[in-house]
Amino acid sequence: MITTYERLLRIKEEKGAGYIVLLDPDKQPIEKSIEISKQAEAEGADAIFIGGSLLFFTIFDEFVKQIKQSVDIPVILFPGNATQISKHADAILFMSIISGRNPDALIGQQVQGAPVIKMLNLEPISTGYMLVESGKTTSAEFMSNTRPIPREKSDIAVAHALAGEFLGMKLIYLEAGSGAAHPVPDEMIAAIYKYSSVPLIVGGGIKSPEMAEQKVKAGASFIVTGNVLENGLKNGNIAAFAKAIHR
Ligand code: 1GP
């Protein structure tokens, strides 16, 4: 059977780049999240991510179960910490915040989560998570207690991405942070794309299909949006992003 990671690679292969919709369980009632998921699938999104830097939500497992029951596209966990694990997902981004120097975010939470993931038989996708400065302090930055990479320092970003690749990571996630004032700069994406062969996920502060298209042109393999849909979902919204992102 094909793994979720292989499904992601296939999406990139067939469509040039993939579009992923992020659901933060805290942001809206579960019914609304289900509605967003169904619309995402109907309008051409390729996968759903579920997670958040900090969750007040108490029925994470039930949330993931209900989203999984609502769609056929992959449902992938994007955990803020080791409590955000559910057997109902197709896979989990097994992330290390490689842009930071906080041992708990580099390996501590992973040690907490690994045995649970093993026991649940959940597919881990090794992901190097890189926070990039985005104009204001984001929840991801504050909660992870790490400093983001300066926006203008593409060379530093390239070195981190290469280190992630050489450590065997299967994805690099370039993150400006949810609700970022500025998304990850195109120049930084292009610089990493030039040197690294690992698929790049780019997210945080992407507010329009045009912006998403620019990121794909720069070298992003997957685009993630969260806030832009949660704040005002209209018919055709997701389709416009999918159209801009897909070849
Ligand atoms: C956050 O990359 C995601 O991890 C999405 O960010 O909510 O700003 O779209 P936004």
C-alpha cells in the first residue's frame, strides 16, 4: 500500500505543487471545520493538516476522527507538541524545529511522541521545521521558545535546510507562523530550492492565490494556508488557491 508520504510526492509530481489546508481546532466549531474540509476536497485541495502551537481544544482525537470521516484526501497531523497525536490521522509530520536551539523542540517532544506513534501504528514523516522571521512574534515562535531565521539571511536558511536533508529529513517546512505579517520571502525559497532536493512546504501569512503562486514559482512544493479560509470561507475560495498552485 502506498504511504501518505508517497501520496504527497505523487501530488507534487502530477500537479507541480500541492495545496494543503490547515485546520486549527481552536479556531472554529467542529462543524465548521468539517465544512471547510469538505469544501477543501471538493475544490481541489490535496491534503488537510491539523494542529496548532497551543490548543485549548480538549477532544483532539475526536476532532481528527470526524475530519478523517469527512474526506478522502490525506489527513495529516501538524503537531505543536507531543500531545497532538491521534490514531485517526493518515500520518504525522514528525517535526524538529531545526531553526532553533531549544533542545525540547529539537528532540525532547519527539522522544515523548515516538513511542505513542509507534504503538498507534501512525506513519511518521520526518520534517525539518524552520521558523522564519515574519514581522511580528508568532505563536509558533513564542511557544517553541526559539528564534526565527532573519528574513534577509537566505544563506543561513540554506545551511539549515541542508543540515535537515543530511540528517535524513523527508520534508522541509518553511514557516513564517500562522497569521504572519509577511510570508517567507520568495528569495529564501528560491535559494533553498537551488541547493536542496527535499520537497519544501511553505506556510504562514499567505493571504492570496497570487502570493501562493509566487511561492510555487520560487520553488515551493506545497503551500499551506490556515487563517485565510478560517476567517471567511466563501465558495470558490479554495478553488482559487488550488488553481494558482497547481500546474
Ligand atoms: C501555519 O503555515 C501555517 O503553520 C498557516 O499559516 O494561518 O497564516 O495561513 P496561516
